[in-house]
Amino acid sequence: MKLMRYGPAGSERPALMDTSGEIRDASSIVADFVAADLAATIAALRAVRTETLPRIAGGARIGAPLRGIGKIVCIGLNYADHARETGQTPPREPILFLKATSSIVGPNDDIVLPPDAQKGDWEVELGVVIGKEARYVPLDRALEHVAGYCVINDVSERSYQIERGGQWDKGKGCDTFCPIGPYLVTTDEIADFRTLNLQCRVNGRVVQSGNTRDMIFDVPFLVHYVSQFMSLQPGDVISTGTPHGVGMAMKPPQWLQEGDVVELEIDGVGAQRQRVVRHHI
């Protein structure tokens, strides 16, 4: 299944995408797709004949696929080629940081650069959505806790992240810096999460092209690993890292500018498109 939410920000309604690509309103089944109720919601929806639900007219805004996401745990330098392009050694253990939930927006909403931002950057990433609580999970049972997958743009302001001291979070958690969606794709629809192509384009130019087979730490290991340090709750998201091709590593570096268009896509998981604007005081 592909779970979606549509409508104005803050007033989204639940929807499903049917096999022909039509978006169908699911509000007769459930009031909303809420993170805490994700497993029960998916179970209830499996009995629904999607094609019998009302069609949604084209052009509706698409929101993030879940309401009430508790945390976004991000994995840094999880592709060896990305680590190398940034001049760093691939890590021996996953690097963890958090993205503020206030950074979540819909997949096609604008990226809003802060007023003094100078080094905005893009990162296409596979998001792993937790379906049931994961605490000290053994590796061989990690996938039992995964509900599905989504596309994430881990937008970054590199001057905040690298040049302002402290940890990475301050360059990762700005408002609009976490477009998620367009849908949450349940695990049964992804034949092999280890062989998914990822791509990012800026103004039509391909800047990132990778495959999840090149992750240093794969999905089961990340769920297992993160659960040793913090419990993962239903609806929590692990953003699993980005392949090479970020703006920071280009020569010369390429930074997001007002008016740029960023497009991201992962095989079977969906596509995003964002316009870059700047917050003016």
C-alpha cells in the first residue's frame, strides 16, 4: 500500500494510491494516518478495496504521509563514496544525529532558506518508518519493526552544520528542511530494499545517482543499532544516509539559491519536487 495525506498544511486528510496511480480518499476508514496508530491503521486498510474509495481531483497539495512523527534519526556518512567526497574516513559505527520534527513538510512544499543561510545543500535519502516499538532489537528480528519506506530530502545548511560549532543538528533542523513523502510505501511493495536506485536533480541536472546496495550499514543493522541507544516508536523515521553528489563536495561547491528546483526519486518509493525560496525578514 501507499499511504498519503493531502490538503492544506495542518488540515491534511488520509488517502491511498491505487494500482493505477489514482489517489483515493481514505477518511471514511480512518480520520488520519497517525504515527502512534500506524500498525493498527495498516492492518485495517488491508481489508479495504482501494478502488471503491472516492477519487481525489488532481492538483491537491500532498503532505507528509504521517501526523505525529516522534523523531527523525539520521545516519551520517552511510555511503562510502559520500564519506570520501567530504574528505572523511567511512565510519566504523553509524553516525547518529536528529532532525527536528518541526522541519517536516510535504514532498513538494518549498524549501525555505533561513535569512542568513549561505550554504544550503541537498541529500536524497531512503527513510525507514518504524511500525512497532523497537528496543534492544536483535539484528535478525529488526525488519519485524519496519512498517515501510519513504523518500526524504535531508536538506542542510552547511555553514550552520560545520562552521558554527557544536553538533550537526543546528544545520539540519531548520523549518522545511525535511520534505517527506509523497507516500509511505509498506514493506510488501518493496521487493528488495537493498537494490533501490536513488537520484537527485537540481534545475534538471543530475547531481546524485546511487543505490542502496552501497550503504555501509543496511536497513536491518540500522534499526538494530539505533534501538540500542533509544527506543524507536511507531512512526519514527530513520533517514539512512545519502550517496555522493552533494553540493558541498563539488569543485567549486554548489549551494542552493532562491529559485532553484530540487527533484528527488527512489525506485518504487516515490518522487519529490521542491522550489527553493528564502525567508526575508
